[in-house]
Amino acid sequence: MTESDISCEPWALWKIGIVAAVVSALANLVLMLVTRSSVAVPEGFGPFGVIPIILWSFIGAFGAIGVYALLRKMSKSPNRNFTIAAVIVLLLSFIPDLALAYVSEGPLGGATTGAIIVLMFMHVISFFIVVPMLRSLANESV
């Protein structure tokens, strides 16, 4: 599919973006279920709930859709620029996870190193699902 084909079908980005969001959320839920028993997760640790995982997976995916839509309109190399932006956002997304090590109370308190690593890995999983799916909309070389 070429970039001109995409401009003729305005819903293509949303269709693939929604699929990417669902796949990302499901993959992260599977990771949570698989690792919950093997990683020391504090009882009631908020980020390991089903709702937060689905919510944040969708927020990340829809943020990526918005950025990609803007870059497709404003950039001569949207895939390249989107990938650069996505890598930067991925790296920045680790900061709140790492900050959890310093929270001792409340639903975010008591995070173990293993739990933090799993949360960071969820970001990586979402990156490797959402970015390639959105980039597949154009046959642009990086």
C-alpha cells in the first residue's frame, strides 16, 4: 500500500491503530498473568491490575496514532521520524517505572525490582507491536 492509497482511505490509520491497541493490551495482559506468580509483586500493586494494563496500553497506542497521523501530514519521511519519536518516548516511558522504586505507600508503593522490570518490558512489547503495525501503512524506507 502506498502513501497515496492511505490518503484515499482516511480510516486505515484508525483501523490498524485500534487493532494494534487491542493486540498490545492482550500481549501485556498475558505477560502480567505469566509473570505475576514468578515475580514478587506486592499485594494490591496498582499497575499490575487488568484495568490499568488495558488503559495504559490503549493510551500509548492512541498517542502513537496521533503522532503518526501528524507526521504523515507534516513530514516527508513520516516512518523514519515516527520511529525516532517512538524510541524517544519509549525511553522516556521508563522514567515513571523507575520512579516507582522510591514510592513506599499507596497503590503504587512497594514495587519490587522484578515488578518494575516487567512494567518496563510491557512498554517494550507495546512498542514492538504498535510501531511496526502503524509503519506498515506505507512502503517508505527508513
